[in-house]
Amino acid sequence: MKTKNPKSNIRESALKVGDSVQAEVFKVTSFGAFVKLSGGQKALIHISQVSDSFVKNISDYLKLGDIVKARVLNIEGSKIDLTMKKPKDEVVSYPRGKEFKTSAFEDKLSSFLKV
């Protein structure tokens, strides 16, 4: 009978960078939170990836047992890094190959100027 290597489960799963996942916080440290994914895999949400704003104390944002939504930031071997930050601004293509970034600020400014 062939036994599976637990570290190989990450490669065998359908988990990819950019995927949205739900996870349960099982350990909170000064540098981040360790979470358990639905497939039993464990991952880290670094303190810098918890919020779009500066996080001084991670305990103000996450507690043991919290269920959080996150995105897969990186998969390296058996290590999975997650982020709770909003996705970066998308690049929009315009004619003649020009590219502009959209942002909430630009949208608000545009709607303000129209009024």
C-alpha cells in the first residue's frame, strides 16, 4: 500500500496562486496568523498581508477560531502564503497600446468633476 507524503498534497490539490480560500485561524503570533484550509493544509497570513492599512497588533484583526477569506499569494513547496488585502488595481488597455491604472481615487475624482 502506497502512503502519501503530506507535503505533496499541496502540489496535488487544485490550489493555485490567486485562488480565493476560506481558512480558520489556529495560531496568532506577533508576525502573522497560521490558518488551516478546508483541505487540511496549513498556511500563513503575514502581518503585512492582513489589511491594506498598517497593522501594529495583529490581535486587533484576528483571533483564534476566526474564519477568514483570503487569496493564495504564493506556494513554495509545502509553504502556502495568503493575503487578506484587496487585489491591486487592474490595468485597463486603451487604443494605441496606452495603459492606465484604475483606482478608487480616480473614480471618485472623475465622478466629482462630472457634478
